[in-house]
Amino acid sequence: MAAITSGGSVLDITSIVSQLITAERTTTQQPLVTKQAAQTAKLSAFGQIKGALSSLQTAVDALGKNDVFGGVKATVSGKGFTATAKAGTSTGNHSIEVFQLAKEQRVSTDAATSFVPAAGRLSVQFGTVNESGNFEADAERMAAFEFEGGTLAELRDAINQNASLGIKATIVNNGKADQLVLTGAAINGPATGANMAFKLTGTDGLEGLSYDPGTGSTGNGMHSVQAAQDARLKVDGIEISRGKNTIDDVLEGVTLTLNDEPEADVASLKGTLALATDNEAARNAIDAFIKAYNEVTDTLKSLTTYDATTRQGSTLTGDSTVRNIQSTLRNALNDALGGLGGVHSLAELGISSGATTNKETGQVTVDGKLSLDSSKFEAALSNPDKDMTAFFAGKDGAKGFAATFSERLTGLLDSNNGLIATRTKGIDDNIKALEEQYNRIDERIVSMEERYRLEFSRLDTLLAGMSQTSSYLAQQLANLPKIGN
């Protein structure tokens, strides 16, 4: 606002008012700014804590998966297949011999002349070609569709848009003609297997698509590209056939994936599957948990530490919510330790808390962090009396360590009623209240500034008038005869 002054101003109104307003803001608003900054710092600090606790919960939940402990590594030597094994699978070696892969049926139109479709009906019926070479239809697996006529591309699109047919269509240009290729497609299961052979019956403009997988080509343009067949293999000398190449029901806990078959004069592809104990997943999961827990501990310590030398506290020094979080974590470490899986304490597994040892100096520091005794942990993994999967993941309806620990963390992290959410809501409310108070004071200071300017302008006018009167009187007195003369 421009200064209100009279001609011949005596006072520097702008400077005087500015100093008064600055003093008022320093006294009334600056403390609010300081308090708001402190509250914002607390809000940020709890954000750090929440992030660390969320990472810890992720690590804890990983411990509750059934495939973490008792891991088994599948090693394949040879060709024709790969394999994976679930935790708890019996170890040992197995011989695998692959004779053929499971395949879907594939047929195509003539290679010399492009098929020209017209309006008609196409029926698709699935079944099996028996040993006599005859097609045996499955009455429950049949579908049909009507084609209104159009180009070969439009016929392809119409087939592909009808998922209930159980076939998919493509067009292949072989350099001489466009061939329509029809292949068995998965609906509620694999498209491969001997029972996925299909018979086509076309009428009117689609009659040329008719095909019987038993008799082969009908002479009207459809030809076999690939017959539907089962996978054939031997497992430990026992012959196996399946309608798919991913086989998980032969060796318990093992999934075999067939990916190649013999060619030319080779009768089969032979290989060996070795199943051995693999504790890498378990060690990684435990290491991740310990690391995440210790990061929470470090975060809480850095936000609550007190420097006795400088007598300065940190952002959350003495905060009751932080103390509750620390107490919750300590209690969580002792949950579910009632002998579940034959384990009574984390210490039995080589996991201990309360102190760490500096590898270089040997100094022991009590800091509440977790540490792992690797040899003790490995021994526990190989001990048949200690079911670590049951301890961490639970068993027979009883919650394991992971679930109970995670529930404790949820009580802290829940976005609605969690301890941190409640605390940060209170901080947010404080920040808003301080901001509202600051704005009210600001409005009062603006009015005060206007009032000061008006009052000082009046005073300036009065002083200016008095100055003029004083000058006039001085002039008059100077003109009076001197008494001495």
C-alpha cells in the first residue's frame, strides 16, 4: 500500500510502519511457522517409518509361503524336457525318456489354389481317432457357426471371433496361393492331445472346408498338416502318455515340461532328473526379513536419538507413538512361539536379537537388531524334528509366525485405524489449525497496517502544520525590534 502523506512530510511513514509490522509478525506469526515446520518434520518422519514397516511386512509375508522352506532343486541333464520341483519333494534321481510331444491338430486348404468362401455353415466336432483309424466323436463337444459370405480374411476373422468353436484360423501365403490354416485352440484345457482331433463339416459356400481326421483329405481341398497326438515318454522305465506337454501328475511335486522330440532315426531323447535339497530360497527369505527388521530399527533410532553433548533431540525424541511401535515389534518377535512345527524360539533357528558384534573390533553392541547364526540355521533346516514351514506358514489351522507378525504390522500400518494413520491424522489436524491461526493473524496484521498508515499520516499532517506555524512565528519574532536597540 502506498504511504499516505501530506505535502512537506515530516515522518518516514513507510519505514516506521514496516518496522512495526515486521515486529508484529516476528512476535505473533514466526512462532506458528516454527511450530508448523516441526509438525511437518514429524509427518515426514512417520512417512519414513511407514515405508520401513511396509518393507518389513513384505519380507514377513514371504516367510509365510509354503514353498520357502524345504526347497528342492531340479537339475536336468540331457534333452527333451525341463523340470521344476516344489518344496518338500522327495530327493533322488529319475530317468526320463521322451518319444513324442503332445500336439494339436492342424489342417489347411489346398496349396495350389486359394479357397474362395461363400455363405454357408461350418460345424466342428471334437473326438479321437481310434486304433482302426476311425474318428469317434464326442457328442458333448460340438459347435457350429453361420458365415454370411465374404473374403477369405473375413472368414478367418469370423472363425477367430467365435471362441466356442475351439479352433483358430490363420492365412498363409505360400507364394502360389493363400492357404486357410485351421488349428485346434484351447477352450477349457489344452488344445493338444489325441482327444483334441476335430472333424469339420461344411455346407454350401463352406463345403470345401469339410475334413475327417480318420479318413484324411476328402478330396475337396482340405489337407492334414499335423495330427492331434498325446505326449509319450518313459519315467523310470514306465511308459506315460498325456494330452499336454506340461506334466505335473507323474512324479509328486515335480512338473515336467516337454520341449523337444526325436527326429530322423533317433527313437527317443533321454535325460536324467536330479532332485536335491536347496536351501537358497529359505536363506534369502530369512536374510530379507532380518535386513528389513534391522532397517526399521535403524530408522526408529535415527528419528529418536538424543545427543547428550549438544542436548539436542531428534524429530521424534520421546514420542509415545514410536515407543508403542518399538514395543509392538518386540512382542511380534515372540508371537507364535508355542512349539509349532517343533520350534519353540527364533534362537533355535539361529536368529537372535539384542546385540551385534563388530567383525573387525569384536565389540558387542546392544541395539535390538536381529542377527543370524548361519551354521545353526543350516542345522535347523536339515533337522527333521523342526518343521520350519509349519512354524512360519502355520499348520492345521494354526497361524504361523509370518501371519501373526504381519497382523501386528497391519495394526500399525492400516490406512484407516492403524496406529500411524491415527497419529499422522492428529499431526495433519495440528498443521491445519496452525495454518488457520496464521491466516487469522495475517488478516489482523493487514488491518493493523492500514490503521497505522492512516494514524501516522494524520500525525504527519499535524506535525507538518506545527512545523509551518513554528517557522512563521520564528520569522515574526525575527522581525521584531531588538530590545537592545
